[in-house]
Amino acid sequence: MSVQKWFITGASGGLGLALTEKVLAEGHSVVAAVRRVDAMQALKQKYPTQLVLEAVDLMNREQIQAAAARHPDVDVVVNNAGGAVIGAMEEMSEADIEQQIGLNLLAPVHVTRAFLPALRARKRGTFIYVSSVGGRGAFPSGSLYHAAKFGLEGFAEAVSQEIAEFGIKTIIIEPGSIKTGFVANIRWTEELDAYKDGAVGKLRRQVKAVGDEYASGDPVKMADAIYTISQMSQPPLRTVLGGDAYAVLEAGYTRSLSELQAQKDLAESVMFAGKAGFNPL
């Protein structure tokens, strides 16, 4: 087995920590990009030479670029850090909007841009994007989170086609609920009366009441799965993790395909005769 060097954002908790521990246990080295390096001192003591701690604010482009410059030999880049602000779109503050797009979309974009030149020059490597079931399906109260995660998946899918010819793999992970203090990690908007009895208010109360109880994803098992997928010579672009995520996406894909097929005649009716259109795929 060749030893790999991983760069993992959001490595101090939840799925990021479980993946960091898995990669270290497999004998590889990890650069853990976290806000607070003191949160990982116990793991650093266990793996003093394999684990490197980097204090990186992912909302700061210069800090991302500096970390990438210090580690030009990274083999696997994991964009894992993220988080949700829950509430009606109208309840979101300007700061909430910027934070959700910044952390869940712009940060992975800048991390990718920072590490890509070195991977391209070596003609190998892997980018892993931890998205969400919310990157392909949307629920009331998560508009900005979904906007970012939908955007992240579109970004990753497009970039995957640009960099495959350089021997670089792209992996999108779509987890469902994870048993890692789900409710405690949510930030809630200040509720407006207009939404209290509607879809947003009902979902808010449901999540607060039973969110942790129903969270089903085992972060250790998910980390094992992600690691296994990362070692494949030709991994799938997207991997769904969690029975809840699978059920939501299967229902969504089935509904979308049915709606699309019902529109075929209308879609073709607006074309110029004899023109096939543009399809680069």
C-alpha cells in the first residue's frame, strides 16, 4: 500500500473526525484544517508524526492558499466542513446568507483552486466533496443550505470532467442524517409569526423534538465507506450514504423523471425544424 497524504477540512468533529481517524489508522498522514487546533490535541498525541494541524478559517481565501502552499504533496483533498442554518428564507439575515454560501460552496471552490495545480502537475490525486441529501433534494427551511449544496454538486460535477484527463478523481458523497449531535449543530433563524404554523414551523418543531432520535447514520461506518470508495481506481461520481438519503433521492428521481418524460412533446415543439440543438454530453 502506498502512503497517501490527505487534507481534510472540518476534521475536528462528526464525520470529518471519523474520517480523519480512519485515514490515520490505515497508515496515511492527514493535514487537518480546523478552526481550533486545540480540539485535536488528543489525536495529535496518538499520531504525532502522521497528523498535522492547520488553523484555517475557510472563509479566508488567503489562509486556504497558504495552507495549500505549505502542503503541495497532498494526494487526497476532502471538502468536508459545512453546516446548516435552518429557517424560512425570509427569516435569514444577510450574515446567514453569506455564511451559508461562503462555508458550503465558496470554501470548497477555493480549496479546490488552491490544490488543483499541484495535483494536475503530478497527474494524480482525488477530490472528495461531502455534500448532502440536501444537495439533490430540498426541504422547507433550508433554502440557503440547499442553494449552496446544489451549487457544490454542480461545481464538482463540471470540474470532474475538466480534470479527469489529468488522472484526478472526483467523488461526491451525499449523506443523510448522521448521529453526531445533529440538532445541537443546527443554527436556527429567529422565527417570524407568519411561518410558525406552516411548513417551516412544522419542520422546525419536528427536528427539535426528534431530530437526534431519528438520526441514523453511523459516522464511523460512513468514514469507512468513504475511505473504501477513495481507494477505487474508478469510483462513482456520486455515492449516497444512509437509508434515509437513499429513500428521499429515489423518490425525487422517480418523480422528476416522470415529470420530464411528460414534457417531451412540449420540449421538442419549440425547436427549429431540422436543428438538433447543443448537447456536449
